[in-house]
Amino acid sequence: MLDLTSSLFLGLHHPSGRPGGWASLTTGRAAALGEPAVARRVAARVAARLGAPAGVVHRSALHALVDVVEVLAPSAVLVDAGAYPLVRLAAGAAGPVVRTFGHHDVGDLRRVLKGAGPRPVVVTDGWCAACNRPAPLASLDRVARAAGGTLVVDDTQAFGVLGPGGAGTWRWSGGRPVAAVQVVSLAKGLGAPLTVTAGPTGVVARLAGHGTRWHASPPTAADLQAADAATDPAARAGLARRRRRLWWLVRALRAGLRRLGVGVVGLPFPVVHTHRPGLDPSRTARVLRGRGVRALVLAPACLPGPVLTFVVTADHAPADVERVLAGVRAAIAGVPR
């Protein structure tokens, strides 16, 4: 089965024999009591790539976002209405008052901020993998700071994939954060299931001894070894080759779909959403599955209806793209499953 449902965008799998050994997966000790040098090294590398002065490792993006909101102690949390469900879940778990503003709508954020009180926190994804558009991060940051608040960006989708060296949405768009906090899981782009939270030195210092870093298990030795290998400067050339291969495949699939009269959503990204009048996503997915191709049918909040989705990774080959296109062509022609 040709699988186009995995978000390991660069195809980094970190098999057990490769990263190196460890005496135990975990010490049983809270991260706040002291963590291995490899955790500090990974956090510093990721923070530098994001353009932030400091970073700290968290077990997951959910743990990180809950801690960030608690440390910033806002009067209200304002969440982009199209944000990834995990972002909304974290805001609801940690925030005293949660409100939403229009998806990527800076004007609506200004409106909602008027009644938000002091120290509001504005939360958004850096890259929306539903409409495949970047958030207007520089504008959101300015508006949040003007209201005495802080912008928090979950850039998990883009880190490792977009921007120079895979530095994420902010660097891809040509800007740099001023006082924002960025949360990036390495699970998608770099295949390492842990998260780095980066931002101003004072905020990061408070996060280092707070919340889930006391009360939840730290990243395992295996996770840290994988993250260390993926962020090692020696790996940059290999990752650059994987990114070039990934983007070639994404462009080839998008171009082929358009030749078939199938629309694609937003800007180029490894998560390729498709739509065509009269072409039912669920039926097309069944036709593809009958031909040995596994795709997704999704209904993102910021799109008008269900879409057929292909997730491209650097593990795929040009022949895989042709196989997908042949299946879509069969679905358009009405060939039964």
C-alpha cells in the first residue's frame, strides 16, 4: 500500500540501531531538577534556528503550550479560529478566559483585544496546514505587543520544512520574532517526538522550572538522541537534500493534479489538499485504496467542505506521484473501484 497519510515530512525515522545507546529511557527525575546536556544542546540549536535567544525542551507541544500560557498569566487567551485543535485544547486548559478571532484576521484581533484586559496572550499556528497559508506573524506580533500582550506561535507544521535550513514560518516569510514565544514539535519535520519552546530569555527561564516540567515525564533518552542527530550541524547537508527532494515531489504532484483539472488548496506544502466540482473526496479515496494508494479525507475548519488530502514525504518517489495521478484520473473517469 502506497501511504500518503504520514507527516514525517523529511522521512527521518531514527531506527533503534542508529542514534546511539542509552542506559535507560528515563531517569524518573523531573526535567526541572536537571536534564542531560543533550536536552540543553537540542533546545539551543532549535532556538537559534528560530531566531530566538533561548529555548527549553518539553515532552510535547500540548505540555509546552499549557506551560507557556500559565507562565505568561494572561487576563485572556485569544486563539485564531482556524488554529490546530491541540492549540485550542491547550488554551482552554490553561487560560482563564478564551476567545477566538477570525482566521489570520488582524483587524478582528484588534477588535477582540479591546475587551481582553491586561497581558493578553494571542495564540496561532505559524502555518495553517488546512488552507496552506502562513499566519501574518509580524502583524499579529505588533498588535499583541501594542496591547501589552504576547504572541505565542505553534510552528510545528513548518519547522524543519519551510525557511532557510528548515527554520520555520517566520524565517520563511523574511521576518524574525521580537518578543514572541514559539513552540515547535520536532515530530513532523525531524521525526523526533519532543518539543522545543523558544523565546525571550526571561520567559524561557521561568518555563524551565514550571508546570509540566515538574509533573510530567521528560523526553526519553531515545527522543533526545533522535533530536540531537536531526539538529546536529553535520546533518545539514543531508537534510537540505531531503528538503529539495520533498519540494520536487510536492511541485510534481500539484502540477499533475492541475493538469487533470483538480484544484489544490493554498501555497505549496507537503500536505496537499485537493478539490474538484463533482469529484467526491470519499469516493475518490475508495478508488485510490482499491488501487493500493492510501489518502485522507479531511474537513478542516477554515475550508468550505471536505477535501481529499495527500501527505507527501521525502520517502516517496516520482513513480509514487504517477501512481497517485493515475488513481485520480481513474476516479474522474468513473472507473469503479
